Amino acid sequence: YEIVSYICGNPEKSHSTRVNGKRMAVAASLHAVLCRLRLSDRSRVLWADDICINQSDDAEKAKQVSQMGLFYSHAERCLVYLGEEAD
């Protein structure tokens, strides 16, 4: 998998995306990341905290955040997204 590091921005989940064949609401910033990193010719396995960690479960978040170093160290690559280009 590749791990995605991105600027979170407004956390309001206002966009819909498909994750493993199921629709999921995500924040605009993560939606932009996923659109930008999508490959047209093949699938890609990405790890993004807003999708992979249950954001409404504080106990799970605490446990998962404490393991972030492992997630990053085991990833094939870390992709950093700082946002769209400015004019």
C-alpha cells in the first residue's frame, strides 16, 4: 500500500467517493487527494487516515494514532499532497 499525507482542511464530509466498491462520505480535501492520485490504467491501494480510522470512535482513533509510525514505515511509498496549485 501507499500511505497518503495531506492537508486536512475543513473536516465536513461533503463529498462522496467509492471505497472497496462502497460509497463513503469524505472531506473535500481528501476527495481532491483521491481524484489527483487516481491512476487511469490500474488500481492502487492507498491508506488515508480519514478512511482507514473510524473517526467517530475516540478509543480506536487513539490506538491507531499511536501506531501511525508503523503504518508509515510499512508503506511502499508515502505520497504527500499539499493541495492544488495556486494561480
